[in-house]
Amino acid sequence: ILGQARLIDPAQRWSGGNATLVQTGDFLDRGPKARAVMDLLMALQKDAPKQGGKIIVLMGNHEAMNVYGDLRYVSEADYASFADDRAGSRNGKTETGRSAGFEQRCAAFSNDGRYGKWIRSLPAVAKVNDSIFLHGGISPELSMATVERINEAIANEVKSFDAYREFMVDKKLAQPCSTLQELTTAASAALEKAK
């Protein structure tokens, strides 16, 4: 689509001049090449300004889900794109029963990882001239909030979740690559034990 719109050339470099491209999220969980999509978007964000263009990438619900560890839509091929020779996989699974590439993908999506840092930096809402862009719709309750306030609130929610996960790991209640379901189960078990 970007090629047909003449925003990228055949080598996938920005060729859109001073155009503005807004990608409204959900670039994850859409197939086996999510990593390649992120690499492309990140490269275009750096390349477009050289021609006066701009790439705005927004965080959709699937990006947030991946940050939180809700991985139910991640494909085996997506995990495999993060696997390396050290993954020790057999038939697409590691000794721990995880998909090959699971641990590497987890590290890449952590708050210190290449993709995790980038996703956490993305706004959820953008204003370009007199248009507002976001993934999905906006609640009438937020219609009077500024774009900045909405983005700040979402960024704070992600930071709070990261702090919660770090607390769970520090207290040895969860592993660094625990999924959202595993974190929830561990928190429930710890609460039950504390009773």
C-alpha cells in the first residue's frame, strides 16, 4: 500500500517527500511479519524528515496488549522471527514449552528492549492540522480532554503496569517474561496466601 501510494520506493525507503503518514496502530498480531513491519515503521520515522515528511505511528490496543503480555494473538511465525541459534528449540518449542523465540521476543518488548522502548514512546492519539487520529474511537467521556492529556494518561497506565510487573518479579512472584494471565494468576495466588 505504501508503495502504491508512492510513499516508499522499491527498496522500502521513504519517497513521499513532505507527506504526512499516520499509522493508527494494530500493526502487531496481524501476521508473521510484525517484526519487519516495526523495523520498517521505525526506519521510515527516521527517513521521512530528511525529505520534509513525517511518520506518526500510534499505539493501538494490540500494541498495548503485547506490552502487557496479552499474547493470545501472537503467531508462532511471529515468535520464530525472534528466535536465534541459542533458542534451543525442537519442533518450534523450547525446553520450557514456550514457542521458539518467546524469550527473545519478550526481551525485545520489555521496557528496555528495542521494540518495547519504541512502542512505549508512541502516542495513542495524534492531531494533524484540524484532524484527530486514533485507533478505534474515543469515549464521549474523553471528548473534552486534550490530546496531550489522553496520551499522558495512557503512558502513565503503561508505566504503572511496568512497575507492577517489576514488583512481582522482585518479590519472586512472577518471571520477567510472564504473560498477563500468568501475572494475574500469580497475584491472585499471593493474595490468597496472604489471607
